[in-house]
Amino acid sequence: MSMISKRTLAAGAVLAGLLSNAAGAADAYRDGWVSQVAAQQVQVCYPHGPAPLPPQAVQVLRPQFVVLGKGLRQTYLPVGRARIEAPAEASCAKAALLEGEARRGDHVRAG
């Protein structure tokens, strides 16, 4: 096997691993986002529907970009979990971070 094909196979294996760990594409009607972070407390908002009710758990996802050929693909890497504690304003809820970390702008997905 030539050196080029070994490198190509290795790069393909690394890329496959990155994509398999990612949470996939965003779903605008199912995903929310982290609007505020204060230590272990976060506020999550859902633009297209009501926020999950307590005590539902949500997954915190961080957007990342993966280079595929000549283009970029946006994926979402799981970085934490939170539990909904109480409704907040209209389509938002207060949640406690159970594990990992959250930053303002991260996506959240119920489940």
C-alpha cells in the first residue's frame, strides 16, 4: 500500500470518528439555545415552541465545523447535560447543569 493511500485511510478514520461523536445537524423546531449562564445555572430558550417542563433533561451541544473536501459542515458536539428546574419567561426555562459545561449560544436538545 502506498504512503498516500495510508494517509488517506488514516484521515478518513479520524473524520469518521469526529462525525460519529457529533450530535448531527441542528433542528430549528426541536433545538433551543443557552441564553444565560451563571455558574451551574443556565437559562434555555426555544424559539419555535414551549420549553421542556421540569424535571426533563436536556443535552448541551456546542457547534463545531468539520472540513469535508472543499467545504465545511456544521455539527454539534455534546458538552454537557442539564435538568429543567422551572419555567422562566414565555418560551424559556431555568435549568441546573448536571455535568459538563455550557456557554451562551450553545444549543440544547431535549432527550
